[in-house]
Amino acid sequence: IFKRCLSFSIQFKPFYLLPFLMKAPTKDTIIKNALFGVVLAFLLLPWLEQNEHLFEPKPLGGAQPTSENVKFSVALWREVKFQEGQEKYISEHFGLRPFMVRFYNELFDRVFGEYQAQGVVMGKDGYLFEQNYLLAASGQDYLGLDSISRLVSDLQLIEQDLAKQGKQLLVCLAPGKGSFFPDKMPDEYRYNGSIGRNYPDFVRELIAEKIPLFNVQDWFLKMKATAPYPLYPKTGIHWSSYGEYLVADSLIKQVSALSQKPLPTLRLTRIEQDNTPRDRDDDIELGMNLLRNLPDFKMAYPKFEIKPLSKGKKAPKVLVIGDSFYYGMYNWGMMQHVFEGGEFWYYNHERLVPGKETTFIEDFSDYAAEVQQFDVVILLLTEANLTRFGFGMQQAYLRK
């Protein structure tokens, strides 16, 4: 037995000597193994990040995923709802997702010149636009004079009905970025004068029907060359924070004059300037979710106080039916501190009241009665939304 074991050990070298007896790996093998290790590490990194939170990636801009982490149950498993829910949740919440999305978007931008943000168009000199603003400025979304006249005529009926009850209606036309920066628009969207445009026709009809009008687009264009600070940002779609302050201050004065009632006022304390955009001044860029930061110019940020009314004075109750151009004012507290007791009907769909849950306009049993609760009704919309002038309020109000 001993001789056989000795013979076997001589014929087959001991296992512990194998590493010393094996042939040294070649350079190609080392490179392949290293590359395999790197790939494996990258594949495991999202899992590690999701469970250990090793990094703090910059959050994504724009709308965020809303899928929930579905809990396991036999019933959900049998109905395949658990599997589908988990698949959706993991795809929207895996580790390093913000970085991966930014890398993907950056790659498509650099290689193919395509933006993954819907409707975003790069203009001249790095100015960002959304396509519907370019269509509005070029007349490519023109409704036609008959449609415009009908929409304004219906609004006049509402204005007259409110006036009988001692209430007022005001239309506020926010500027569109295409019309504000026509020289920065891509050439294919330049207005050639061959067709009509919604904005000038709506202005003419509103004036003809004697509906109170706050034409911010015209105001901004007139003071564009002399304004001390930018009224519109380079990589955002809404008026600048400075422009928004000017509009808010003027809007308060116009509502007060229209209703013949006092309102709290804004008092400017200082203006800060920053090379890095704040608030919504780069909202298009934030929605693009790129790795790099696009060039901007210096923006201004007013700091102001709100002077309340004296005791005993009653402010008018204000309703704003409008688009996202009013959202900035709503967010800094216009409804709480100036239009106290007022409401913001976002796109005439969501009913936003400070301190309360969002409800929906479609749930009203009597739309006109709800509108008539307010002393002043403001219809505020930008040039790009003139195709939806009123957001259906005319039809809803006149349905009675």
C-alpha cells in the first residue's frame, strides 16, 4: 500500500504544489481577467448602490417615477401583479439610476445631436426652446380668426355676467420665449408673414370686446433693451425670477384698481445676482438631465417683503385660472399673503388651494357658481397656450 501511494504521489504531483508548477498566465489572460472583473464590478455597482447607498447622485429633474414597491402575497403572485409591479419598480428605482439616465441622455446629445426631453429644441447660441413656443411664434399653430373671435366672444359673455354681479375679469397674456427671442429661434421656425398668428389676433379681439387686458408680452418686448436684468433666461421656458417679480407687482396693482379694493403690496429690499440659475430659470435644462452644465448668463433674484393691509380693510377674493406661468407666484405664497383666500385652477383642471389637498374642477356640480364666489377672475396664459384659450372655462361657465 505504501509503495502504491508513493508511486501515485510521484506520478501525480501534490495538489498544494500545483500553483507553483502551473504555467504563469500570459499578458493577454491578465488583461482579459481584468476586463472581466471591471465589467462584473459595473454590473454589481447598481445593486450595491441600491442597498448600501455608497454615492449621492444628483436627483433627476422633471417628473419623477411614481411606481410603488409591491409587497409579496400569494394572491398577487398568482395574478402576476407582484412580478409586474416589482419589474416596474426596480426599473425606475435601481441604484445609480440618475447617473445612468444622465449618461444615456448625454450620449445621445453628443453622438446623435438628439435630446431625450420631449419637445426641446436647441436654438442659436445655445438658447433652449420648447417646440410649442416656436410654433406659436412662427404662426404654425394658428387657429384662424373665426375660432379666435368665437373664443373671445364667449369670454365676453362671462365678463358681462360677472360685471352684473359687481365682479371683474382680467386676461393676462404671458410672453412666449420664441417671440421674445426671435433672433435665437432655429431658421425653420422663423415667421415669414405668410400666415396669421394667434397672439396679435387675440389681442385685437380682446381690445375690441373691451375685456380688461394685461399684455405682458408687449410690455416685456418694449422694455427688453433697457431692462437692468434679464426678463427671460437662456435655458428656461418661463419668465425669469426678476421678470416674475415685475409681473406680480404690476398684477397686484391692476387687480386692486380693477376691483377698487386694496391689496397687500410688494416692497423690494435687494436684488442678488448669480451666474448659476436658481428656481425655474433653467427648467428646460433640468428636464433634459444631462451630465454637463449648459452655459447660462447672469440672472437677477429680487428679495422682497409683503406689506399687509391695515386692520379693517378687506381685500378682494381672487381666482387665477392659468398655466405654469403663475406657478412661481403660487409657490412663493401669492395666494396666502396677497390674494388671501384665493385659488389657483391649474389649466382649469387642478384646484390648488394653499394648505388643502388638490381637487379637480371636473367634480364641480355648478362651475359658474364656483367662479362667481370670487371678486376678480384672472385668466393667465402664455402665447404657446393660446390654442387652448380659456382652458375650457367658456364652455363650462356658459353651460348653464
